[in-house]
Amino acid sequence: MASVLVHHVIGDLTLGKPEIKEFADSETVEAAVKAIGECAEGAITVWKANDGCDRTDGIWPRASRFVGILHSMDLVAFLAKAGEEHERAMRTPVAEVVKPNPTLLKEVDPGTRLIDALELMKQGVRRLLVRKSIAWKGVSKRFSILYHGKWLKTLNTSTATTPSNSGQSSSSSFHDDKYCCLSREDVVRFLIGCLGALAPIPLSSISSLGAITPRYFHIEASSPAIEVAHKLPQDPCVIAVVETNPDGSHKIIGEISAYKLWKCDYLAASWALANLSAGQFVMGAEDNITASDSLVPNLSVSSPIEDTILGASLRPKKFSSRSIGFFSSQANQMAVGGLGSMYRGRSAPLTCKHTSSLAAVMAQMLSHRATHVWVTDAEVEDDILIGIISYSDILHAVTKHPGSLVPTTP
């Protein structure tokens, strides 16, 4: 394991990463809808404009202008609470929507060891801001806390340098402003290519590694979906929609999450969140549900969003499961009851068993670009929840035995 987490540096993960595009906090919610739909990670970083002057060169340090991370669930919840004032809500600056949290991003030097970067992410950092430079060629494999038999001090993220005889100068000495942003998904995607070096951890079950978080947010299928807008978890942003059994256990039938709403019709989803039950929301409501036709409004979607993200026609439309990215051939039976027995389709949550291996869960999350997987009991047939596993849990599991990460002194 030491060869992966200690001999590699965070600069190795920046290859091929595009330069970061800042999204200003003065932009509108409508612009944020477009930006989130087009981004590769389902969430955008929000920044203050560079119009201050706290350095002699008149430029703010980039990381100091970071405001927070905005995802689809934030926007859907905001629009749902805005009610019929969706046109005004679409023009609202995102500064009024995003939850300021500068601790979610940390600027690090490209020469920072991967194990140090993982420690930052385990402490709550969700984005690593790394300077890009044409002079950076990486120092993987030959870099270590042991360099030519000497112990190196822990790298400082702002002033760290590689050894002088390595022929590399610190990226902090470069005077360019090209940065890329690394997420926890980027780190896990790198680690899954090194499973052999991580053995035997990847083949161990997630329960034996203690990678399952038993506490999770949930809402009853019969409860109003709007309740989730008032208690949004942030890491990951997901709430399980469940049916509670007589013994108090939860059977999962769906989820309301930023991951599921990433590329949805935001106005249709916000109406559904405000007017349907949680079970109806995750099942979707088809246009042919006569019982609710009188309750479903015609939603006019502004043309900039239609043309760029939603692909909607200019004429008003009714809410349907397809408009929020969900589909179930049996959705028109949802008023009859028994949601769990008929729940199928694209809206189905990702689940695994508590006996699943860590490698299998990593592959499942990465293949679906998901932020989490629900963990169910392998000893029962029904999808009985026992917890959730997220990127944070995976990073803790990979570094579970810190003693094995440090090579002995020769």
C-alpha cells in the first residue's frame, strides 16, 4: 500500500484534468442550472469575483475567493420553496442559494503526497485546488518520504518543494494562474487502478472494514417530499425514501438526491418536490394519471434553459417522470399502494450488500458517477437498509491501517 499512497503525489492525478472554470456568485440560478448540467462532476464550485486587492499585485489568492459547492438538490429545493415565483427565482443570484463553506476546498502543491491529500479529504475537504504548469512533469514512483535515505518533512501545501537535486522546482514558484480542481471521485478513480498495491483491503467486505455509515437521512414514502428541502444533508446530499416495517427496519424504495437530479428538468422536479409525496416523487407521475391531472400545472420553462439543458419544447408541458429523469413502466399504479413492490426503472437507487467487497463498491460508484451506494442486509431478500457508503467512507477504509503506509527506515 505504501507504494501507492506514499510514492505518488497529487500532481500525478492532474494529468488530463481541464483548467478550472470559475462560477461567480453573482451569476443567476438559471445560469447555475446550465453549468451543473454541463459539468462532469454534478456540482460546481462558486467563487467571489476577483475585484479585490489584498496583495501588492492587486490579485486575490485564488483559494481565498472560494465560496462553496452548489449542486442540483440545492437548486431544486430553492425553486420548490419559491413556489409559483419560479421566474423570479431563476433570476436570483446564486450567492443567495449556495451555502458558504470555504473549508470544502484546499489549495495544495502538486508535490503533496497522495497520503497527505487523503488525510485532508478525510477531514472534510471535498475539492483540492492544484496549480497546473507546463514545467510540472510529476515525481511519481521516485518520490517518497524517504528520499536518498533521508526523511522528508511533511509537505506544507503552500511552500512545499521537492528535493533540490530532483531537478524539480516547487509549483508555488511558478507565476501562472492555471489551476485544476480534484474531487474525491478523481482520487478513488486513481486508486481503483492500483488495486493490486492496495491488497488485501479491496477484496475485504465493506462491513469488515467498517466502511458502512449506519446513520443516514430518510423520509417515509407517504410523507410530503417538500420535507427534504428543510433538512438537506451535504455529504452526500441524499435522503432515502423508505417504508418502515413493523420491526422498525427500513425498506428502501428510492432516494431524493443531488446525484439523481443532476441532469433533470429543474422546474418540473421542483414542482414535484413541492406537491407530491416522497414516494410519488421517486416513482414519477405519468401524464396519464387521471386522478392527479387536475393538480398538475402547466410549467413554462424559460428558453435559455430549454435550449441548453432541458431540451424541452417551447410549449408548456405537464410534469411527468421523464421530465425529472425517472421512468417506470408501472408508475401509473402508484396511487394503488405498495410502492416498494413495483419500484423499478432509472429511479432505482444503487444498492449493495454488506458482504460486498470494497473494490466492487468502488467500481459501482465510479461506473454510475454516483456519490454513494445504499447498503442492504445480505441475509434477507427485501432491500432492508443497514447504512450507506460514500467516498468519504472509502477513503477512510483505504487508509484504515496507517502503520502499513510508512516504510521502515533502512
